[in-house]
Amino acid sequence: MTDPKTGVGAGAPAQGISHGGDLTQARAAFPDAPETWIDLSTGINPVAWPLPELPHDAWTRLPEPAAVWALEEAAALAFGVGDPACVAATPGTQAAIEMLPRLLDAASVGILGFTYQEHAHVWRASGRDVAVVDDLAALARFDLGLLVNPNNPDGRLTPVDRLAELAEAMTRSGRRLIVDEAFVDVLDDAASIAPRLPLGRTIVLRSFGKTWGLAGLRLGFVLADPAIAAAVRDAFGPWAVSGPAIAVGRAALADRRWLEATRVRLAADAARLDALIAAAGLRLVGGTPLFRLAEGDAAPQVAARLGRAGFHVRAFPHDRRLLRFGLPGDAEAWRRLAEALTSDAAE
């Protein structure tokens, strides 16, 4: 049976989960679409942090523990975490999501939905009793509560003070809260709970690839009390993070000027995209500066029109009235999107 909140069967295999980013599938669905395809189906920054020339030994030598520690120190400083021992670097946030059920004891897991479907999938696959709930306070009933903040796909943002109260209450009762902050870096620093760590038994997940636009690098971080962070490092073993990822991550996380300029640009681009979405006859219902969620009866037709024009956007099998749009990355992509969304809008 399909879960009405996640759109995924309780025992669905990983390949049954719908994700963005599959251009092979989009090309198969619209074989006559023009090349080059423009992928708006993910929430990845289309204007990536500019890659420098990397040292030769980043490619030729196994990463040394001191280099990994330097990366974790850079992440602690960037995320506002006082103790670098609370930071564990991982080969992407998804890898951490899959690892945590192997490390944590929790018979019951509550997830604030509708949200990123991999969370429910990995905990169900590990044999846990998983429920998707609508109310933040309901998470306190479970051995482990989990939410994405800001949420994907609707951008719902829970204030840090409320999260801290919940985290402390769950810790007092021997429970645990996990906060996935994959998209928080594009918001004001005050949106993150990371600076309050260590906060009882709370675990925070941070992504690198989305905000810095380098998803193929596969770099993420688990933030927690030092014991859990150490357990994550041990679980992944030596050389979990590549030499290039360490070098790029250290430099990019230290580039505060780039991040601040990127936040300004993304906010302006999101507003520009909102106007195009409205012109296409859809209603904006949420999002973050990296993606926008739109709703309307015409959503399937809009998605098809975009597909024929060589655009891949994120549809949702559980609700065909929803579409999620990422941001175009350059002037030509914006021009093509405006043309595709506004031409024949009345069809």
C-alpha cells in the first residue's frame, strides 16, 4: 500500500522513489526535445563555487587524517559549531542518511512530512516502525524524530527555538532528534540549529553540494556530540572523503564572501522565477531560494510543455498538481524558460 504522505509503498525498493536529476529518463520521455537539456529538477545551485586548480597530490595520495581534520575544522567554523570534534565529514549527505540506521537504536521513527523520501525509506528498510506526521510536537512520541529544515519540497521552516525545545525534551526522555539542514546554507545563519551543538542527543545533517553547486564532489557532514561524530567517522572508515573533496571543501567553506553574494543572487533569482511561474498559470506554494514549489490543475500540461522544450522539472507522483522548479543558471537558460513558460500558456 502506498503511504499517502510520502507517495511511496511501505516496502518500496530504492529505485521506486522518485527523485529529480534523471536526464536519461527525461530524454526518453521527450525524444524530440532540443539539446542541450536544462535540468531544473534538483535544488542544486546552478552557479557553482569556482573550482581552483587542485594540488597534484589531492589526486595521487590517500588523504591523511590531518587533512580530514582540517576540513572538519573548516566546516565547524562555517556552520558555527564551537567544537570541531562535533563534525564528521562524509562522502555526501545521502551516505550519512543510509549509515545512521546502522548506528542508532530506535524502534520507532517519526518524520515530519511531506519531505525527502529517502529518510522514510532507509529507516523502513532497516526494520523500524516509521510514521509520517503533520505536527512537529508529535515527533516527541517516537524514539527518533526527524525533520528537514528548511523542508524539501515546500520550504517549511521551523524556528530554531522550537527545535531546541523539542530536542531538549526528547533528550530528557532518552529520545533523539535529527535535523536535515541540506538547504539551510542559502538562508540567514540564524535559521540553523548547528551553532547550538552539542545539544543533547541531537544530530544535524549538512550538505555541501547543493549550496556550493558541486553535488558531484560527494561531500557532506554529520554534526552531533563528539561521541556520535566519532562513531560516524569509524563507521565510514579511513579515506571516506576523497582528496579533491577535502581540498575543495576547505577552500569553499572558508569563502564567506562568495556565500554572502550567492545568497543575494539566489533571492533575486527566486523572485524572478516566481514571476515566470505565475505567468504560466501556477500558484507558488513554497520553496527556498534554491527551488520553488508551484501548484495548479495545469501542472501536468506545464511539465509536458517544458519537457518538449528541453526542460526537466520535478513532478510528484503522489500529487500531480505540484511541480518543483530549480533555478536556471545563465541568461540563455532564463530566456528559454521564459519562452517555454509563457508561450501557449493558455493551452
